[in-house]
Amino acid sequence: MKLSENFSLSELTKTVTGLPNQPDVEEEEKLLYLANFILQPIRDRWGKIHINSGYRSPAVNQRVGGADTSQHCYGEAADFISLEAPLKDVYRWIVEDSRLAFGQCICEIRATDWIHVSLPRINKPNHEALISPSPGRYIKFEGRFA
């Protein structure tokens, strides 16, 4: 099922865990919003991106060590890498220059870098820009990656 011009449901639900990972109708609807209003504009501006993780069933989330409250479990978040542009440039555009409405945007700076981006949240801070230099450590992004 196609969610947007360049993203499919299978792309946002794939997992290497071997566990079932089927979203329900409500989670599919949120993936539709995520694909159209966040991921597609990023793709349109920066070229191809590879989705590392989108929707995660509770079992998949537990297997990969995700937080119990992860927006991935509701179809509200994706982790991706940029295939055609420097990841830090993409991140900076999302948090500083784009007009994307997002909940969190986290640049995970580790052995392999990726960006986590989520739909806006209810009763929690939105447009929250963070960097994560190590698992479980989050620092407010203040315009630089040092």
C-alpha cells in the first residue's frame, strides 16, 4: 500500500527481527500522516532517504530495545538515514529551516548516524530538537553538534 509518493506501508513496517509487525487501522493512519507531512517533504528537499525503523509492534520494540513509550509503537515515528545529502545538513534543515510540524527530531550521533523524527505530540513538548551522542543521553540542540 502506497502512503505517499515515495513511501509505502511495507517500507515503514519492515523489521529484521522476524517478529510480526502489523499496525492496526489507527496506526496505519498515523503512518500516512508521517509519510505525507514529514518524510515526503524531507525526501522532496534532500533526495532519497532510507527508513531504518518506522512502526514497531510492542514485541518488535522490546526486541530492539526501544522505550516503552516510543512513538514508533503508535506509527508516529521513523528513524532514517539520508542517501544523497549529509545527515547533519538534513537535520539542521528539519529543525531550523523547514516548516515541518514535528514532535521530536533527534540526531543520533553514534557509530552509524541516523535521524529520529516523530509526529507532534499531545500534552508534551513539540518541535523538540535533540542530539544523542550515546544511548539514553539526549542534549538540546543549540545550533551545533559539538
